Amino acid sequence: PYQITRYFDRVVALASAKVGTDFSWLKHQVYFENNELLSEEAESKYKWAKMTIEYTVEEWGDELQTLEHCEDINVCFGDAAHIIAEVHQRGPKKLEEMALKAVLLLEISSDFHPLDLLPKKIQTKAANGMYSVASDAPDNISDEGKEIFERMRKVFSNTS
């Protein structure tokens, strides 16, 4: 997970490079830097069950343990809320969220910076995510997702 999340371009370049017969040994002897802590953090962010184990199984921990777990894997409320909204999605996202995603993709892929032209409130959402601790659970997620969203909001509200 560390190499893919940290050095994606390098991994893809190496995986797709044509190697001549003189250097065929490179196909079997490529060394990648390793960082177990960052690998664990990356894996936790992309494996829903691993990230949510502390707050989907109530008997496994209290709110403090849940918060410590999120801090250990470097996940804030906005990150958790977006993951919950993706995993438990039951309908279309708000037009605001889809439009912001399109603007951010345009911002990344060109020299044009449309984000600078948007109101500060939208720029803040682009920087911090669509959801804050004060946000209600999205309408387009399942009841289970809403329950998890509310539980996480409670966990992070007690620390803000």
C-alpha cells in the first residue's frame, strides 16, 4: 500500500517499462522503499472494515478508543464522513458535491484555476471536504450509514 499511495507514478512506470534482454533481471529484482507505519495507515484508509472496526462493533471500544483509532490512521471527521457516504450510498450525490469534484479535477489537470473564482464557502468545502461535525447525515445514504455517521459525529463532537 505504501508504494502505490506514495509513488504511484514510479510503480506504474516500472510495471509498464519494456526491459531488454540485457536487463531482464530487473523484472525480478526491483526494490521498493518500505514504511510499515505509513503502509498500515494507507491500508486502513482503503479497507473499510479495517478502518471502521472500532466504531461498527460497539462492544469493542468506547468513544475515546474510536477517536484514538482514527487519529492513529490520520483520519479526521471529514475523511470518515466521505468514506461513510461512499460505502453506504443509496442514491445520487448532491449536485454541489458532483460539481465541486468536477472543478477539482479540472484544477488538477490544467493550468486554469477555477477554484479561485468560487465563493469562499465552496473553497472551504474543497479544502476541508463536504462534511463537518455540524453537518447532518447525507440524505442519499442507507439507514446503517446514517447511524454510523451520527456515531462518528458524536465521537468527534466530544473532542472539538
